[in-house]
Amino acid sequence: MSSRIVVVGGGTAGARLAERLPVTLLGEEPHAPYNRVLLADVLAGRYGPEVIALPSPRDGAVRRGVRVSGIDREARVVHCAGGEAFAYDRLVLATGSNPVLPPLRGLGGPGGGDRLPAGVHAFRTLDDCLALDALVAPGVRAVVIGGGLLGVSAARALAARGAEVMLAQQGEHLMERQLDANASAILRRHLEADLGVEVHTECRVRGLRCAGDAVEAVELADGFVLDADIVVIACGVRPRVGLALEAGLDVRRGIVVDDQLRTSDPYIHAIGDCAEHDGRLYGLAGAALEQADVLAGVLGHGTGAYRGTRALTRLSMDALELAAFGEATPRPGDDTVQLADATSGAYRKVVVRGDRLVGGVLLGDLGAVGALARAWEGDEALPEAPLLHLLTHDGGS
């Protein structure tokens, strides 16, 4: 095993690797590593921040509030903004991703620049979550820009705190990457009828209106104005690749890695949101964990290969449970089976290509999700049985 492993980034991927191997973990955030997936539950008041802390590393050292400023590949040393330097035998970049801030008028605050107006926050870090927690209260007007998984999660959390929530989505329906139109319509009805969220789809946000340095409204392209005390930007994420670029590593959309999660420098690896494997970026906790586990084998025992992650997305919203995986929209020639119960709001759909399960969506009753997840993750030939069996099989058996 390499004697000096330095990990840059204390998020899901970096923290998982530190559980598996003795490393020096350099985290830019001041907090101990935490489960980013549960930030919406912290904002909703279901958990305190301490509950989402990740397990402590089994060995090695964790340095918080340390920003790595450069990599000297020839000397195999990372340099930090505070003047510290750490030598490595193997370096692991787990730098994660940054929130995408759209080019909206007024987003830069008074006089422009990088500082956001007061009341405007991304929803990516624990600090973002704590800042929103300090602002939200019953009756506060909150606008969430972006109707993907993160935006829906933020809207649900704010509504649970009693805020008057408006969700603005530029696309035709919510969670377009995971859901088909039917499932999205059910999700929208739940947000509106059960949580009181006002949903606007196919609307483009033009900019923000501010009074002094604080936001007061969101302007839509059609001229409609949404009054706002809080604005949450949930427009996706972009891999953090600055360090890799400056070090001369191969970077496309993310840091390019092979099946051993090596970059173009054989002494540097990359995992998590920042890594691009086989042309794909994942941006999912499941993929980050799997990559960290594979890399632990590579660095610890010289064995292991990453072949990609077949991830299942789950979201729990009180009365509505949601699970989605793979391709929810069939291609020509695919077989599709769906069951819908308008009374209960339950919806199940699977897409089969040949003898393989290639995608599915379940809302409401998730009784079949266990069996479907196993069929999806295993990528094995389906048994010769009516396709309807996939949706009625007991997922726990």
C-alpha cells in the first residue's frame, strides 16, 4: 500500500476513502465531513447538523478549513493557501462540484461582482443550509430557482418550515432527468396540494430585484414578478476541476479517469463529482461511494476496477415516496409497462430493452423497488415472465 495518501476534499467520496485507508484528508469546509444528501432534512428541521456527520476516519488525519492552492507533480507535493505543504505518494482529488449560478440580472449583488445579494443562497453546503435555516420562518416568501432533484428537495424543506414557497422550473416538467411526464405531474400535484408549493414550469427567470443589498423579488421573462425574502439557486452543479487544470491533468467536463480511477498522472487519482469516467459524470452519492470503495482496493491491495455505477435515486416527501433509475423514456422498440392509481397517486413504470431492464419510475407504493433495483443494478437477463410481474413482485422477497 502507498505510504502517503493525501486526499483533497472532505465530501462523500473523500470521507469514504478515509474510512477505508489511512490518509491525510484536506477539507476546505470548516465542518467535519457530513452527508450532503441529508441537507434538505436538516433545513426541514428533521435532523440537527450533528446527525448528518459522516463516520470518523479509521486512521490518518483530517484537516478542516484547508484550501489547496496548487499541485507540484514533479515533487509530488500539494501546496495550501495558508502556506502548508503535504508530500504524497498518491494524491486523490475528491474536490466535488460547485453550484451553477445562472447569468441572472442582479445576481451579483450591488455593483456586480461575486457576492450574492442578501437572502440569495445556493443549496450545496452545510453553510448554505445553516444560512437558510437562519432566514426561514412561517410566512417568509421563498423562491426556488430550478426544478430538479435539488430544487424539489429545497422546496419541500422550506415548505415544511412554513414558508410560502414558489418553485420556478425552466423545463416542461419537474425532475426531468429522473422522471417521465406522468410521474412529474404526480409530483407536482403533491407539491401543490399537500405542501402548498406554487409551481411554475416552462418559465425562464430573467433576474432579481434588490432593495439595497437584499433581494426582494424574482423577475420572470414574461414580466411576472415573484416577491421573495429568500431565493434558493438550485440550477445544477459543475465539477470542480480548477486544481487539475492548473496541474496540467487531462480534463474534459470532469477530471478524466480510467478503470483504476487514475488521472493522466499515474500518481494522481480522482473520485466523486469531479471525476469523469468513460465519458460520464455521475454527481450522485452512490457513485462517489462506489468509486471510493474501488479506489481503496486499488491503493490498498493493488486490485479492483471501476466499471461505472447503476444508481437509483430515492426521495422521501412525507406522503410521497419516489424512486427512479436508468432511462425513464423508452426508445423505439422498447417495451414499457406502467400501472397508475389516480386515487392513491401511485405510479409505476418500467422500460425493458430486449431482455434487460433499462429504466423505471415508482411513486407512492415502493413495494416493488427492491426487486427492480436488484434487476437494474445486476444488469442481468430478466426471467421469462410477463412484464407486469416486474411491477407487482414483492420487492422484499
